[in-house]
Amino acid sequence: MNSETLRTHTTLTAGGRAPDAPPPARRPLPSRQSRQFRPSRGAHDATPGRAVRILCATVLAALVAYAVLVPILFTVDPFLVDYRTGAQGPSPAHPFGTDVAGRDLFSRSAAGLRVSLIAAIAGAAGAVVIGTAAGATCAMVGGRFDRWCMRGVDTLNAVPHLLLGIVVASFFRGSLLAIVMVVAVTHWTQTARLVRSEILTLRAQDHVRAAVSQGFTRLQLVRHLGLPLLGGQLAVAAGLLVPHAVWHESTLTFIGLGLPPHQPSLGSLLQLGQEALLSGAWWSIAVPAGLLVLVTVCLAGLLRSPAGRS
Amino acid sequence: MVERRVLDPAVSMTPAPERAVGPPLASPGASQGAVRATRNRRGRLVGVLVGRRLAWTVPLLAVISLGIFALAALSPADATTGFLGARGEFTPASSRDNVEELLGHGTWLESWLAWAGSTLTGDPGWSTAYRAPVAEIVAARLPWTVLIMATGVLSAAVLSVVLALGVALTPHHPVSRTVVGGLWAVTALPSFLVSLGLMAVFAIGLGWLPAGGLTNPGADLTAGQVATHMVLPTAAVAVSQVPWMSLHLHEALRAQLNGPAVEAARVRGLSEPTIVARHALPAAAIPVVAIAGTRLPEIVAGAAVVELVLSWPGLGQALVEAALAQDLALLATVGVLLTAASLLGGLLADVALVALDPRTDPREL
């Protein structure tokens, strides 16, 4: 935003409001061309509007509350098998219906969502930690080491993550930790690139060069000048990784390589739901599928960057 | 073209004797020669690019297969957990025997060397899950995977061009806004959910299409059978690819349609369809092709899951079956093959990028 447009804008809006009124909404000013031809937000708008963000945040909060509170407040055991009430549709006693073994899907979905979210957040956090360490190391060591590392990162990116996940998970069956590790080990590369490029641009700045001349070690530079500035970006990177991690967890469990079927997670619920779908029990797949979609759509809507999902 | 038109009078005005040594600067022969020289140089650079990538691919594949063998040796599963499952889930009794058999004749490094050696001579071993040679399984399944991946990506590309053009040309229409919003929502769907949704709606709900398999049970393998059965897997692959393709293409098209090149074309009086088809669309395709190269691994992995859900007899399904049955020889072979496919696809996308966009430098790819 250059100063001239700012001035025009101020003179245009100043007449309409009191001098001490808060500044207008901090939306970027439209360019002249777009002001002429696009009076309203067009379909092409790359960033979601405020209303969409608020909606997404509300839905996410509701989902988290559902995942956290239902296992505490709703006293139906998600593991309780009762074949007399098997494969029933939604009813007051079982709001989301029951599965083939008569287990209540309302409490099972909550437990499953909780497991999936915990696994996904842990995986995303692990990926960001690995990526930050790798990116900072590459940027600070530099030279040939850096070039080779980045080549390696490119090469790892070219390997299908999900296939890698399938192979690794197959040797550590039924372990949530293995899935978290798979997600962390395959998704750190983007964070590494981000951290590396940020630190490289930072290194050319005056205050950093002053610190170098004062004898800061490389570790101190990264610790005190690099990472504190990167906090916000790293949080967004982790947030954008969470939907991905939810997919990976649910896909691996759905395939049969994650948690065993009696343990609820979105993937195992969907796996049972696929079998139930063939017998017409649509609710047993609609609920976990809907939860999965809501989580990923809302996270993407909340954190969406114009460049698309990563 | 414009340049030459401007230059020609200038050339004719320069006195002839001084330029007699070489051909005139802008004569057709000279510019063709220059173009050919550039093309040759770019051709050589593309050759170097291909060679460099292939040189990287081989050790990478070796490292990946080595990693698979190392993981198999590290795996906490033994014969008991192979029977009962690591956490009490029930797995086929023979599953861990497969790994023990392949790993049992020495350290995992020796087993890997033996496997790699026999694979290089054309025999990647025996699949215990399918009770058949791995080479036979791969040969029988590879064409079906290629079929749905190729048709899926192609139909996704066609659909994306249509969608992106429609949205970019009518940005204010309510339908356009709905389409963009819908595409954003679809980007958040994992491919197994897309496959499940398509199956639930078109196979079970409406009953229009078969729910899975290559043919109806017991039916002969005919073109008609395959054509009806491949609709859902192809659609599932396409639906997972359309959102990012069309959103990126839409973004690029919008930039192009408001850009100086299209403005210049309008000033020259070209018709709007020509401008869109010959000027905006080719230029907008460049970033999409560049992104396609990095997206390819995801397409390959997504196709594997689609095959599993819709029981399409391809390599991805074999990979998952091998993983579930701990069939090490098949797992390593198919894993390496699918990785190689995505690496080669990425290379193809980069070569296409160099061919499409004269500004790209093959040395930087």
C-alpha cells in the first residue's frame, strides 16, 4: 500500500466518521482497476472473508468441545457391545445410531475424533520440530552441506508420502505412535524450506550482522534472533499440517494398518462404516465422514493461504 | 513478429557494403539459424536434466528398498504377534513367516543384497500373499493402474480447463462463486473418502454403476465390462485432482486475462475466443504444469487408496495387501515401482515445462 493511495483513502473516508473513531477495517485497499470493475468481493477472492473465518472457528470449537466433553459427560461406554441394539438408526437414546455390534456411535465418534485429533496434532508438531531443526541447521552451516541437504529434501518430497506411510506402518501395526512418527517424518520438508529461507533473509539484515560482529555464535543467533521471529509462521505451518495429518491417520487406519478396529478413531469408524454401508446403514459412515470433512474444511478455511493448501 | 516488422526497414536502410560479411541481422535465414541453435542448446540442457534426474533416481530407489528391509528387520512383530497381531488384532497366520523367510538367511543387509541382485536380473522374488511370482503380479496389475491414473488425470485436466475458463470468464456470476467455494471444500477431502462417497451415491444409492472390481463376478474380461467398472475409479482419481488443477489454472488465467499480453492482443484487434485460446490459456497452463510435477507423488498415492476402496486390481491394491500380509518381496518391489513412477512423472512434468515455457532454465530444475 503506497502512501498516495493511503492519503486518498483517508480523505475519502474522513468526512463520514468522527475524528476519534477507530480506523476502518484493515482490509487491503483495492487497486484502482478492481475498484472500477469489481465493486464487491468476487468469486476469485483467494482469502476467505471474516464471516467464513468466524464460522470455521466456531465449528472447530464445537468439534473440539464435542471430542473433549462427550467422553466425560455422556456416560455410555463407547466399547460396550450390545447385539440386541445392533445397527440401529439415529434415535433419542443413540443420537448417531449404533454400529453392527450395538456400540453407541455418538460416544464412539467423539472418542474417535479425539484420538485422531491428538494423533494429528502430535504428528504436525513433530514435523514442525524436525523441519525447524533441519532448516535452521542448513541455513547456519551453509555451503556444500546446505546444497546437499536441500537436494535431499527435494528428493524426499518426490517420494509419495502415503506410500512411505503404508510401508512404515505395516511393520509397526496397531501403534498410534508409529503413525505419529510417520506423519512427522514425511511432512517436515516444507517447514525446513520455510525456516531455511527465512533465516537466510534474516542473515543479511543489519541487526544480525551487528550481532555477528559482536561474536554471537551460530547457535545463539538462531536461538535469540531467528526462532523468536519465526514463531507465528511456524504456528501457521503446524496448523496447515494438521488436516494433512488427520488424513494420513485416518487413511492408514482405514486401510487396516493403524489402530485395531475396536479402538475408535475416524479411520477405524470409517472402515466399519464401509462394511455397514453395503447393508444400508448409512449413518455409520455419514457421521465419521462428516466429522473428518468438517475438521479438515474448517482448518483449511481458517488458515487458508492464497497459494492453496500445502 | 512485431519486432521483425519494426526492424526490417531499419535493416534495409543500413548501407549494404558494411553488412556484406554476414547475412543481414534480421533476415529469415539468420533468425531461423539462431532459433535452431537455441533449440539445440536447450535440447542438450534437457538431456543433461534427464540424465541428472535419472542418476539421482537409481540410488534413491536403492535407499528406499534398503529402508524397507531395515524396517522389516526392526519390526517388533515376530511369529506370535504375526498370528495375534501387534495389539491383539487377528492377522493371517502365515504373515510373519513371510518376513522371517526372506530375512532368515542372514542379516537384513544380506537379504537386501540378494533381493536387489535377483530383482536386477528380472526376478523380484515370490509373493507369499498371492502365492505367485512377484513379476507376474506386477505385470498383470501395472496396466490397470496406468489405465485409471492416465484416464483420471486426463479427464481431470479437461474438466479443470472447462471449469477454470468458465469461472475466469464470468467471475461475478453466482454459479462461479459457488463452484470456487465447492472446489475449495473438495480440496479438503482425502481420496478414500471421495471414493467412498462416489460408491455410496452412484453404486449403492442410485445403482447406476458397479461398486467395484474389474468385471462383474464370473463375467469375461471384455471392453464393455472394463469400461463400466472403470468409471468410478477414474472419477475418484479425477475428483481428487480437479480442485487444485482448476483453482491454480483459474488463478493463472485471471492474472493472464488482466495482464499486458492479453491487453496487447486486444489492442491488435484479435477476437476474444482467439485471445483466450491462443494467448491466455497456454500462458496460464505453465504454472499448473510446474505444480503438477510436485503434485505427482500425491496422485500416485491417491490412486493406490482409490484402488483399494473400489477393489480395482492395480498395483496400489497389491501394495496394501502386501503391507497387511507382511509380504516383503512384493511390498519392496511395488513400493520401489510406485516411487519410480512418481519420480519419472515429475521429470516428465519438468521436461514439459521446459518445452512450454522458453523462460525456464533446465539447469535450475
